[in-house]
Amino acid sequence: MCFVEENKQNPKQITPPDYIHFLLRPMNPEPSYKTACGGTIRDPEKYPSAVYRGERVYFCTLACLRAFEQAPDAFMRGEIEHPTESD
């Protein structure tokens, strides 16, 4: 977003200060949640989940959840490959 100076023979674009972008962003953005495999979801009730070390974690597919259930610590460290099949 740029502003143009008025009343000049050669108008010049002016980039607004950073606070303008802050003021123009939505006041209540829809929350998003990270999945255990690094994705982002908006509606967690539609995705499989499990509790890991006292926190709820979400998975993009049931296959991801099943891989997590086999080895939770290894899955969370990224040592388990993301499953390609869906469940």
C-alpha cells in the first residue's frame, strides 16, 4: 500500500510506516493451529489429535496420528517420515 503526495508536479509514492500495516490488519484474526508435522489448520475439531506431554497436538490425517502413536517422541523430533497414504 502506498500513498501519493498531492499538489506536486511530480507525484511521489510514499510507503506508509509499519504502524499503518498494524492498524489495517484484522482486529480478531481467525486462530490457526500448527499440526505436529508442521502444517497449519483453522478448525481443529475436524482433525485427529492426541495429547503429548500435557499439550494437545493436531495431525493432518489419521495416518499421521497412527505414525505418532507408534513412536511419539521420534515423531515429534521429526525422525519419522511423514506418511504418504491417508487413512
